[in-house]
Amino acid sequence: MTRHVLIIEDNPGIGELVRMQVQDLGMRATLMDRGDTGLARFREGGIDLVVLDLMLPGLDGLAVCREIRAGADYVPVLMLTAKGTELDRVLGLEMGADDYLTKPFSVAELAARIKALFRRIDAMAARPDASSQPANDEIAVDGLRIDPVRRRVHVHEREADLTAREFDLLWHFARHPGRVFSRAQLLDAVWGYNHEGYEHTVNTHINRLRNKVEQDPAHPVFIQTVWGVGYRFLD
């Protein structure tokens, strides 16, 4: 089945560029130029990926992303922003975006990110895991409870509000307790790509994840640093 990408972008030139690139990848593309109408089209169903601008008329990208994440079905979101500040990236990730690109971006980079998102989704759905932990079994350890079916996390009965990528990262760790992962390995397993220079993305997500699930983020129990190597989950 041909994948269907919804592009919500109010800049005609950029929107058309993204649409053409999606079609060059052999996928269907629907282009909307407002946040409210884009969200309405998403709710009609049949969308496999949303490429979402941050600044939109009608409803901004953060609000659209929040509404997408409030739904029952998981659809990856690639956020576009004309701003390059850390705050914009953090806000996008906080609302549940899976990845982001800062304008101006290259066509090659856009294609790589789109393909990486789909590779990650396919890999997580299809591959058998070497861990002895069954794929859909809840994991509970030291007050941390992870429900992969509902994609919910509780810490001492308090629900932790994780973004989609934060959940995927925590779930990957929890299914391999005690195993040390380098940043490059985490990029490949959780993000679906391994490009030199993106290791800082792992650091940012781990810091944010620790702030949400650790009692004392400065002295983490669940996600431990192995100096000079990477990170591991509590064994």
C-alpha cells in the first residue's frame, strides 16, 4: 500500500517542494496551508506521516501536533520551523513531534528524515527482539511502570507525560536491562538513522526523560550513564 503523507505548510514554495519530494519517494502527498483545515484532513484518516510547519494560520503547529497526539492511533510527525532556537525545538518535542527540521533545509535531508521515520516504524513493528521481555508485556521495576499497549508510563503511581520519542527511548532501554548502548546505537534503534553529528539529540532526550521519570535526575537510577561508552537501563 502506498504511504500517504500530509503536509501542512502555509509557504507555497516550501509546501510544493516538500510535496514533490514526497512524491519522488513514491508516496502520496496531500498539501494543506492552514492548521485547522490540515487537522481536519488528518482526522479523516488514512495518513501515515505528517510534515507540519510550526507557524500556521488558523491553528499553529504546536496545537495541531498536540491534537494529533491526543488521538488513539500513532502517526509520526516531522515538524518544520523557520526558527532555530532551542526553545522551538523543545516545544515541538514536548507536544509530541518525532523529529524536526529547521528551515532552510536541503531536499536530501528532508528525504533522509522521512525515510528514517518510516524505517523506525517498520522496524519496531516487524522485527523480533532479542530481549526475553515479550513485546507487549508491561514492565514494572522500582516504582516505574511502562505500559507499551497504551504507551503510558507511571512513576510511583504518578503518570509521566512523555513525548512519543521519549516513550520509544525508555521502552528500548527497559527491554534491554543492563545492556550498554552508545549514542550511535540509540540513534539507529530509536530514531531510525545514524548520522554523524546528531548524537546531541540523544543527550537532549535522555536529559528530558530523566527529568520526567527519575526521583533525582542528577543521580539517576533507571537510566544510568556509563562514562565514555553510553547509557544503560537499571539491571
